[in-house]
Amino acid sequence: MIEYEGRVFRPPSEAHSLIVQVTIGCSHNKCTFCDMYREKCFRIRRLDQVKRDFEAARQMYRKVDRIFLADGDALMCRAEHMAEILCYIREIFPECERVTSYGSPASILCKTQDELNMLHTLGLDMIYLGLESGSDEVLRRVNKGETADEIVRAGLMVKQAGMKLSVTCIAGLGSLELSEEHAIGTAEALSRMKPEYIGLLTLLFELETPLMRDWKEGRFYLMNPIEIAQETLILLEHIDAEGSVFRANHASNYVNLAGTLNADREAMCERLRQALEGKVKFKNEAFRAR
Ligand code: SF4
């Protein structure tokens, strides 16, 4: 049996991957909008525990194409620790085509470029990095723990290592007050990184978080669908990320968008303009989810 502690999160594109926890929780765990790992005390799992899970999976599955290393920032373990895990994956899942993990900016920046290069050589193919916003003021308010410049530097190190980079950001995170700054700053940060994949989510409250409390108590304004569409339009008008696959087709988004930048930018902008004119319907609140 594979052991999972607590709720396990994974990017939508890892829906069919084998998931094994290399760490438990998130080493930062302080972003005011995030409830994912609140109940978990961060720790790195022992190698023998991780290997036992892989052995259990080998018994259960004849073919494993993709592996996602959980939790919030599996990359926070030392490079040698991760290297041993990657070697073990190669040994017992020779058929595996892709190994990925979340990587918090801190977990990337605490590695040298040589260490990241080595991890890629050993099979780490892609990192999911949360930018959330390219505005330092938004990042400060949500207690992200890093500046936009630091997150961009982390993203560029991942790319330099030869790994693919998938970056997420969150519409509405700066509220109306910082909406334009958030949109333009995020477009600039994404343009500097030009990640292979960009995922735009929309802020949504489900479980209690500090930001949700601020909203309930009137200290934070949650933007409406029209304001979110206007903000997304500004973001797309300012982005220059040739080749990046852009997706805003998550359950939290009011208007689904998908395309490859920069070629499909105008078509996505047009769809947003149509939504603002009432020609494309916003997703009903009841159908939004995280
Ligand atoms: S770094 Fe990521 S997982 Fe950790 S608290 Fe922030 S958003 Fe949540």
C-alpha cells in the first residue's frame, strides 16, 4: 500500500500520474490565500519510506508512464536526496516517461545551477512553480515570501537546467485596488520567464484561509467576473511569451481561454472582449471550484 498523509494535491495535468510524497506539506505554508497544507507540519520523508511507496506501486501497476513527486515543494529536500529518489525511479520504473514536482521558489533558489542540471539529467523533467503575481506589493500582501524578481530567477534556473517550466498565477489576487499593477507585473514576469506552460487561475474561497477571513470581515474585496475579465485582458495585452502554452480553463475561471502565445493572444483577448460585451457567458458561480 502506498502511504498518503493528509490531502494530496496535484496539478490537473498529473491526473493520471503515480503520486508519491517525497515531502509532507509545504515548507512555507504561509500564503494567505492557500489552504492546501495548513494541517500539515512540513517535513522531508525518509528515503526508505519513499522507496517503500515506489515498491508498493511497482507491485500494483504494470506500467507507470508519469510520476508526480508531492507535496507542496518536494524539491525542498537536498539535491543528493532527490538524486537518489530519481535514480531509484529509473531503476524500478524504466518505462516512466516523465517525472515532475512542485518547486517553491525557495526550494529552487537554495540549489546551485549544477545541482538542478544534475537533477534534470537524472530524470526530473518539469517543475510547477507558483508565481501567483508579478507585483511585489501583491506578493507582500499575500505573504508569498519572495519577490517577483526572485521567482523569475528561480524559473530561469529551472529552464537553464533543461527542465520544462509550468507557472501558475491567480487573477483577482491583488483585488481591485492593485488589479492593473497585478496584471502588468504578472505579464512582465511571465514574459521574462517564457515558461512552457502558463496556468491562470481565478481567486476563489472554499475553505477558511486568512484572506477569506479578510474578505468575510470586509478587509478584502473579491473581484467580480467583469473585473476579472478586464484584468485578464490587461495581462494578455502586455504579455510577450512566444511559445508559451496559455491556459485559463481551470474550474475556477469565469471565462475559459486556451492558446499558444503569442500567436493566439489576440483571439483570447477577443474572447474576453466578447465576454465583457455579454456575447460570451461567464461561468456560473455554482460551477466554479478549485
Ligand atoms: S508556497 Fe504554495 S503551497 Fe505553500 S502556502 Fe504558498 S501557495 Fe500554498
